[in-house]
Amino acid sequence: MQWFAVGCGGFVGAIARYALSTWVVRKFPAGTLVVNLVGCLLIGLLMALCVKAKWPGDGTFAHRFLIAGFLGSLTTFSTFSYQTVELAHRGQYKLAVLNIVLNLVCGLIAVLLGIALGEAIATRWNVP
């Protein structure tokens, strides 16, 4: 059942990534940035809820579906890496560096925001 949960989540996450990344402008790999930042925010939120509110319970179908499946396929480190190298190969060094900084720094900030949001929600649910 674990594999099924991850597979179902991966199916939904891959479709969401494709939809989001084709929706955004092509000159700069903004689509990849958007899916990575959304994924960072959501993993911070979900992990905070998992730790603080025990939701969804660790190892449950929902946990595997959302974290390993959906977020695992929504976010994409390999595409980010490839697109950064492509920008550099085209001589767009400033955009390549910008892509690195935005994905890494903003990704970490998004995780922190997600954690804060998850903890606030757990507190609102009256979980100590």
C-alpha cells in the first residue's frame, strides 16, 4: 500500500509540475522556480503539521501520498540544475546565478515560512 500511495501522489505531482511549468514565461526558467518554491513551502507546512499536530500520521497513506509522492514529483532539482547549466552555456551568466540564488535562498525561506504556517495551524488546532 505504501508504493501505491507514493505512486498516486507522484502521478498528481507530476501533472501539477507540468501544468505550472508550462504556464510561466520561457526566457527564464520561472516555471521550475515556481514549482520548487511551492514545494518548499508545502513540505515545511506538512512536516510542521506532522511533527506538531501528528497530521498526517507518519507512515500513513496520506503522509506517503503528500510528501514522498506529490511533493517528490512536484519539485525538481534535476530540471533546476539542467536549466542553470543551459543558461550558462548560452552565455546568460547573470540569469544562471540568479536562478541558483532564487531557487536556493527563496527555497529555504519558503520552507521556513511553511514551518511557521504549519506550527500556527497546529496551535490553532490546540495541539501543544
